[in-house]
Amino acid sequence: MIMSLRDLLTMPRSFHVIRGMLDYGQAGCLRRVLDGIPHANVLDVGCGTGELSVMTDADYLGFDIDPGYIRYAKERFGAPNRHFMVGDVFNLPPESAGRGLATVVNVIHHFSDDEVLRILAGLKAAGIGRVLVVDVASEKMAMPLRTVLFPLDRGAYFRDSAEQRRLLGRDGWSVEMEGGYKSGICPHSVLLAVFKAN
């Protein structure tokens, strides 16, 4: 029986390999971004198989809803300052509270605008007022790649950089930093959203 790419992406080891082939070098790009953002600890929302946990030497807590991904992350990337747990983006684990910085990498294209705003509201309620959001910049990806890759991805809400910036500038949040990078074949937008209390 032949497995589809979508089926392969549900298997942690396959997901890790495929993502590494398409998006190689992303951890290094993120490390350079985080070098410019003071942080004592990081909450990584939707951490997948944990390969991006090496983006920081600070205390790291990554969570994902997939228990298989989290098992893989613990085995492959677990360390004294790197922790992983099963968690839901709409019901943050209690351990999330008070973290200085959240990262949401390659995640928001899986969620509608309203759902992204719910994720941000949950982070704010947990006392996290700075969120680094990194996602595919759809306008910078060549049309042939978009035509092939986007239907294979499990996300249905790809946005261009301007749409991402508008979304992250709502409900008391403002975009304090923006930029981008290309890792592998994927161009990404990088946005630091900060909550501004009234």
C-alpha cells in the first residue's frame, strides 16, 4: 500500500525528515532572530517534533497537540533546559503562564483569523505579552511551488505578509518588529507582536 504525503506527515519521523528537506536551516535563521530579542525563556506554541527547540539556549518549553510528535521531540531534543509536553493552543498548559516570549512558528496557516486571535488572547491571559510569529510568506513563494506544496500541507489559511501583519495588529496587539528570511525553499515573514495594555 502506498502512503500519501499527508499520511506520512502524521508520522513524527517522516514529518521531521520531510520538513527538514523543504525547510532546512530554519532553526539557524530563528536563532539569529532571537539573538536580537531579549528573552529569559521561550514558550513554543505548536512545536511539532521539536527540531526548532535549538533556536535558543534559554529555558524552552514546547507543546503540541500530537502525542507522537511530543514523544519524538523528547527523545530527540530533550535536554535539561528543553522541555516538551502535549498541549492545545486553545487551552494552554498551566506551565505556559508567565513566560516572557512565545514563538508561533509555521502554525498560523493552520488556523482561521478568529482562531489566531483566540490563540493570542490565550497567550495574553497567560501573562505572555510578546509573541514572535513566523509563517510562510505566500506572496514570496513561486507560483509553481505554491501550486504543488500548499495543497499537500495540512493548513488551509496561507496568508501573505501584509495579511499576517494586519491580523497581528488587532485586539490590543501591535507589530513591533517585522522582517523575513528564506530557509530551504520556503520564504517566511517574521513578526514580533506585543500586547499594549490600555
